[in-house]
Amino acid sequence: MKLLVEQLIKDESDQVLLRSRLRAVARRMGFSSASRERMELVCNETTSNQLKFATGTGVIQLWESDEPRGLDLFVLDYGPGVNDLALAERDGYTTAGTMGKGLGAVRRLSDDSAFYTQSVRESAATGWHGMAVWARFHLDDAPASEWASDIGQYLRAYQDDCYNGDCLHVQPLRERVRWMHLDGLGHGKAAAEAVAPVRRMLLSGESLDVLLREIGHHLHGGRGAVGIVGEWDSSAGTVAVCGVGDLAAYHLRGNVRREMPLASGILGHAHRRADIQFAEMRPGDLCMSASDGMRRNWLLSTFPGLWELHPQMIAFFLGQVVSRGNDDRSLFIVREPMSQRERKHEFR
């Protein structure tokens, strides 16, 4: 997952500039002319809404996705929000005297999408109001990913540097998904070079605790890192994590966020023994790992309704709203689907 473009939307000139940058990105990535036209329509709808309602608080991001291969458009503002999102998605609904086809068109034109909002009248209890839109476009020749509806990722370097000390690598393995989440000490080139070589170690078939020890041995004598390795087993309905240092791992169910304990210390240096932590994954449960670039004082109740959405929407939203601007930031989310049918249809 790589951020390609971030554009503030304050006036029509910003809208024109974003369309130009979107065209250039889509051509470079190899999208067909028909797909590029769909992207531009979605871009026009979302930016027009921001110009009408967001009072200069709107931002739009373009992300290149590796799994599945494609382009993600994420839109966020701190405007008044929408009082009735289901009503706003209906064609013909408008509060601005226009044709009222915006949100419904976004859903139809994109391959995957999600909307999230809190209105001003709701924000008294939660502290946030605004609108977020996520739309994903698959590359024309990209095969459908079996796990695309189940995972979300966010990875952004401090000051959007080309080097990121946070490392996030995901490996689907039939009915399992393994991931490695590392944070090299500090940030910038030195931190990135410390963690980059260990990515390939995720392919090892070792248990999580053995794998984490091997990572520590590899980092010995160098800068060091903190890290988590995890595995979600969809057939068994379980998730397991094993980690060392100042990262966070959570199991989310309903209105409860449970922190999964990690060993203190630093990989490659001194640390306590890291034991594997297990959790049952019931339908709709989430498991999340986050670097210290993400604040930890948020509550599930702050964002009601967010946790039922696509994990990628959750990752983008949290990455933008609850992150710290003085460090690298990264987040991984996996969600146990309600059913096999949901994996294919729920997020359209």
C-alpha cells in the first residue's frame, strides 16, 4: 500500500489539479480508458460534494494497492456530515439543488466502496463529525483476491519520506493469512534499512514465536526494531499474534476492544520472552496491529458504525484521524467475515 497523491480540496482549481493527477496515475498503472473514465466520475462526485459542504476541510488521497492490484481513492472531510446516509445514497436525493446521484454513483462505478459519516448533531457525544468515502478500482488484468474483503492496511512515512521505518508485509496461505508488522527504531533511511531485509522471513513455515526469535537474531547488533507477527486462520476461526516492544495488538468484538499483551523490549537487543497470544474470531470480529505512530486513546464508541465496514475503509480512516504526525504510521486489520457470501457481496 503506497500513498501516491494527497490533495486538499478548497476550490475548483484544486478539483482540476486532482483530476489531472488522477489521469496521470491511472495511465501509468495501466488502467483502461473505460476504467479511467469511471475513476474520473467518482473523483468529480466526491470533490464536488467537498466543495459544497466541507468548508475547505476536504482532502483526497490516491493509494496504489498491491493486494489486490489496483487504485484506492480515499476522501475525508471535517464538514457537517450527513444526517441520514441511507437516504443520501438514493438517486435523486439532494440538499444542494443538484441531480442527487453522487453517493449512489460512487457505489455503482467502483469495484468496492464504503461510506462513513457522523453529523454535527451526533458529534457532541463523539467529538468528530464529517464524511469519509472509500472507492477501490481493480486493475483490468488483476485476478480477484480471495482475501481482499477481509484485510485492510495503512502505511505512511513520516513527512511522506521515501523511506519508511515501519514495515508491513502480508502473506495469504490458502485458508490462513500471515502478517509481519515491524517498526525500526527511529524513522527515515536508517530505520527502513534495518527492517527491509527481514520481510522475506515471513515465508518461513515456523511457528510465530520461533519466527519472531529468528527476526531478533537477524537484527542482532544493528539498530533493532519492535514487531508483531500474526496469523489468522479462517478455517479454525482463530487469530494468533506474537510480539515484542511498543506496538499494539487488539481484538475487537462488538463494543469491546481487548489489548493482546506483547513482551517488553527490542528485537535484536534485550527483551522478555514473547509468547503467542490467541483469540477466537467470531463472525464480524476484527484483529488489529498498530505501530506507535497511531494514538491509542481512541474508543470504539467514538466511531459508531465504523467497525462493520470494510477493513480497508477502517484502516484509511483511523490512519488519517487517530495518527500522530511526528512518526511513521502503520496499521493492519483483518476481519472474520459473516459468511463466504459476505466476502463476495457485502462491501459492494
